[in-house]
Amino acid sequence: MKGAVIWGTVVLVLIGTVFGVAWLAKAPSSGTALTIPEISTADQTRGPKDARVVLVEYSDFLWPACGAFFPRLEDLNK
């Protein structure tokens, strides 16, 4: 009997999760789209202006995580 109650609870939780995810997928978005500003002459740039791939970086090298990532960015620029 105890096992049936546990399995019933698990099944109900799974069904609730599936319906919850489906409801969230249908929910209207908040309307905030990611927009990336155009690169201007005031921005620091490297490489050709007509490159096929553009890497836009926003970082603060005083923050340890950004400072630790800096060598990787330098490797990409070689």
C-alpha cells in the first residue's frame, strides 16, 4: 500500500510538471527582446570591419571572472 501511494505521488508530480512546462511555453513573452547596439567609431575594435564573425565583449577586468577570461580572448585574437 505504501508503495502505491509513493508511485501515485510521483505520477501526479510528473503530470503536473508536464502541464506546467506546457503552460509556460504558451505564456506570452514579456516583450523584452535582446538588441545589440551597432558598433560605432567610439567603440574599440580590432580586425577588418567586414569580418564574417564579430565578437562583442562587455567586461570589467577588475572583476576576477572577467580578468581570468582575458587570456582566452587574447588567444582568439591571434
